[in-house]
Amino acid sequence: MEIRPFEDSDAPALAAIFFSSVREIGGFHYTADQVAAWAPGLPDADVFTRRGGDGRTFLVAVGENGRPIAYGDLEADGHIDHLYCSPEAAGRGVARKLYEALEGIARSAGIEILFVEASEPAKSFFEKQGFEPVGRDAFELNGVEIHNYRMRKALS
């Protein structure tokens, strides 16, 4: 496995990773209606291309065949907006290595606090990385109530 910066050609694969991760992994923690509201269809690849060009750090983990298997991003203020792993690669340490790369970049940039809005399945992952929950948020997404957790980690 290799971790590298996002390339525009990754966008369709990342859209598929997001969709399959929400649909397959999210389904263990959320109702079918909640999962359908979160990922009603395969997202447009252009969403990922725009993310890759908006100034955030955007990393991709690729497998031995060179195809993306996970991705994550870090905004300049310390916000991790996305950290998704394909269901086929889940549980193999890929997300942890991707997170460690993002944290290393944050430390090098002098970011003192990382924060995330973690889904139910991501909450335990982030706790293992040293994040602490600071609140649970319930909100409506595509007409369906769903929840996540505000979490933070001090890097100093």
C-alpha cells in the first residue's frame, strides 16, 4: 500500500469508495433509511475533483494494483472532513496509516488541534487515534434524522 496526494484521475474511484463505504459499513450502525439519506446514489466524481483543488490536503491510499482503496482530507484549520476506506480494505490498517499521514502533515503545519464530525462507525476509530468526543449532533439529512459525533484531538 502507498499513500500519495490525490490525482484528478482518482475521482471516480473515490466516489465509489464513499458510496460503498456508507452503504456497506454504515449499514451496520444506521438504519436503511439513514444510509439511503447519507448516500442516496453514487456521488458525482466532480465533487472529489473540486475537493482536490480547493487547497486542502487530500491523500489517497492505493493498493498493490495502484487503485485507490481509501482517502482522507485535512483542511487548514485542522478539520478532517472525509476519511473513508473501501469495505474490501477495512480492518487492514489502511485507514490508520492514512490518518497517521494526515496527522503528520498537521503537525508539520503547526496545527494544534484536529477535529472531526465522526459517524457512528468512525467514532471508535477516532477514539483509538486519541480523539475525544465533545458532543453528539442529531440533524436531518435528505429528510431523515441521523447523528454523528463532534470529536477533537490536541496535538501539542
